[in-house]
Amino acid sequence: MPYEDSLIALEELLRVSQKTVIISLPNQKPVRRFLLSFPYVRQLKLLVGSPFYHPKTHTFDGEHYWELNAKNYELKKVLSDFQKIAEKFNKTIRSNRLFDNPYHHFFIFD
């Protein structure tokens, strides 16, 4: 759905939710995955973004109207918009990309 409609939908999700809301959004910014293993220690998983990444304009491909870190939809802007909505419902936001599937970015509203 278009960005403005998704903000309205998020507000409705938070309004009717009594507990946690989790959403997943596609993230256009590429990352490199690094897995460091040390004996007798847990593995360290790192996602490192490219310092030379420049946002591209997203074109609708039949699946996504917009993606995180595309031009005009930078993570900082989207997170700010989400924070404004979350504050209305006394919710906090956690944001995370998973090592195993870094194309998706998760937002958890508690």
C-alpha cells in the first residue's frame, strides 16, 4: 500500500492491539553479512551496510509501493513517522534486521 495509507493502517493496528504489533518491511539498502566464530564463545553475527550507498528511487513493481532506504523513505524518516504514531498509544519501538534475511526490516511495537 502507499506510504501514507500504511501510516493510517499502522495507527489502526496500534489502536486495536492490546499487546505487541510486529511489521516487516522490505529494506533496499544492501548489507554484508559477517559471521565470526571463536572457540568456546558464541558466534558473532554482524550486518555491515555500505558507506557508499546512495538511495535509489523506488518504482512500483506490482509488489511494493515503497521500500525502506529508497529515496524519500530513509529509515530515519520512517522511524520518526512511526514514533509519532506509537507515542499516541504509549508504545515503544524496536527496530531490527535479521542476519538470516537482511532484506526484511522488522519493527516491534510494545
